[in-house]
Amino acid sequence: MQKPIDLRSDTVTKPNPEMRRAMAEAEVGDDVFGEDPTVNALQEKAAEILGKEAAIFVCSGTMANQVAIKAQTYSGDEIIADKNSHTFNYESGASAALSGLTIHTIKGTRGILTVDQIREAIRPDDHHFAPTRLISLENTHNRGGGSVYPLEEIIRIHELAEEVGLQMHLDGARLFNASVATGIDPKEYARYFDSVSFCLSKGLGCPVGSLVVGSAELIDKVHRYRKMFGGGMRQVGILAAAGIYAIDNNISRLKEDHDNAKELGGALPAIKGVAINPEEVETNIVIFDVAGTGMNASSVTDRLREHGVLMLPVSPTRVRAVTHLDVTAEDIGIAIRAIHQVFS
Ligand SMILES: *Cc1c(COP(=O)(O)O)cnc(C)c1O
């Protein structure tokens, strides 16, 4: 049987020979001493492309978010985030466990919160309440279906944060997808946030790694928490080299992933009982509801697997497909035919 077409996530990509070569040839040193030249080069590059003073390489997106949040809060604080955010749902309760925070969740529209919703969630200065300290946004939004945060809303939220003295964190695991989809410079997104995390191991195709960017002062604090959380790594230039390769080669090509996702999303309304608004496929994530077909999401993904196509059930009735650099336009055609067969 042929290799399955794996649309479960953009984390399933494998490093190509050029990336592996860059890794094999990387100059390394002990990064806990700050002496790995390749890590240092990656960090400088990340800070530069996001227009911040400094950056730090960490081992996962979860760690990136959690060290950034830890460095900007005190135990007992409250942070504001969307109910469907990665930080709230998929980081194993880390903000509570590691930073002693409560998360004030708000239900956004496809993960997007408005400034009015956030204003309402900010706690008054009263000792009954946990002090609100930080707003965490996610762009693009994973459970929101790859939705892109409107820049105007980010600007309004930033103005509010300035007005009342709140920190702003961006979970930018897929920030470059947002940037490629809109043509907005990643720097322009980043400037409204104190800290930004982004992942190398999603659409950019690296085996490991994320970065946090921010002011030099903030990144210095983050450095300590990275060590505290067990994330100090040694000759890790081998992994940073993959990151440099990815930033240089794999950003603008994200457009292909978006085109493939649109192709897939556009084919789904033709299937009876499948609910999706193709207009909502903004980047590389396609989420569709199969309630109307009489099948549940996991029986759909089981059937698709028999046809050599892997997707992920993300709720009892919703299925997610994510495009990435190991999926071609031809693969999408095959996936569409498989979906037709499953529902015929
Ligand atoms: C994948 C992802 C992360 C980080 O996940 P890790 O698996 O810890 O690397 C963070 N935020 C969002 C929105 C993500 O999709």
C-alpha cells in the first residue's frame, strides 16, 4: 500500500535532505553557556524578522508559551485567553501548575476575541478578584480553523492593554501562515505584543523547536524560566540549523499549503451532509462537520484511513485536515476522491 496522505497535522513533516545537511554541518557549542553559534544566529534572525530586541530558542511551542507567560505574571494572577486557545486546552494545565494562574476564558468567534469582550473580562481593582495581568491571543487560531486575527482588532486590544497596564502575549505557533495569507509583515503583527512565540515544527517543517521573542529584559527572564522548566539544552545548534534553514526556505511556500487547503475546503460542500463554509478556510487548516452525514467524526477518519488518507477527529462531529510541505496538490486531489468514496 502507498504511503498514506497525512493531513492530521502540520507537525508530521519530515526534514528534507537539505535541512538534514544543514543540521549535520552546523557549528555547535554549549548553549547553556550561550556558546552555540548556530543557536545564537537563529535567535538573532528570529528577533530580526519579528522586529524585537531578543529571542530565545526553546524545545516546544508549549514551553515557548509557558516560559513567556511565567516571565510576565505572578502566582495568583489571572490571564485572559480564548476558550478554545491552545494555551488553555492543550498545554496540560501548565499555566495553573507552573505559574499559579487562573485563565479567564472567553468564547471568541473562531478563536478571535474582540476588544469589547476583553474589556468586560478585565477584573476591577478589588481584593475579591485575581488581578488580571496578561492577554494571550493566538494567530492563526488552531481550533478556530486556522483563522487569522484581524490586525485592526489586535491594535484595539493593544490600546486597551496600554490603557489599563496589561501585558500582551501572542501564541504565534502559525504566525507566518497569518503573514503569508494577509501579506502583513510579521513585524507588524509582533509590534503590538510584549512577547511572541512561534513554532519551527509546524508549517515550517523542522523536527523540533520554537522561539520566544521580546525585549532583551524579558528574554533574559525567560532564559531563567527555560532553565527552571528543564529546557536548557547543550549542543543544540544541530536543531537550530534546521530552524535557520526553515526560516530561509519554508516561509513563502506556505502559500502552497493555503492553496491546497482552499482546494480541499472548496470541494467539501458538494458532499451531502458535510457542513463547512469554504470562505472560512483562510490558511492551512480545514475543519468540517459531519453531523449531517449520520456518521461521527472518528468513524469518518477510520474510513478515510482505509483509503490511505489521515485526518483528525477534533470533536464528536468535527474533522480536521491540515496541509503542509509534505502534501502536494496531487495528494489533495486523491484526498478529495477518498472523501467522496467514504460518503458515497
Ligand atoms: C502546536 C501549537 C502550539 C505548541 O505545541 P507543541 O506541541 O508544544 O510544540 C502552541 N500553540 C498553538 C496554537 C499550536 O497549534
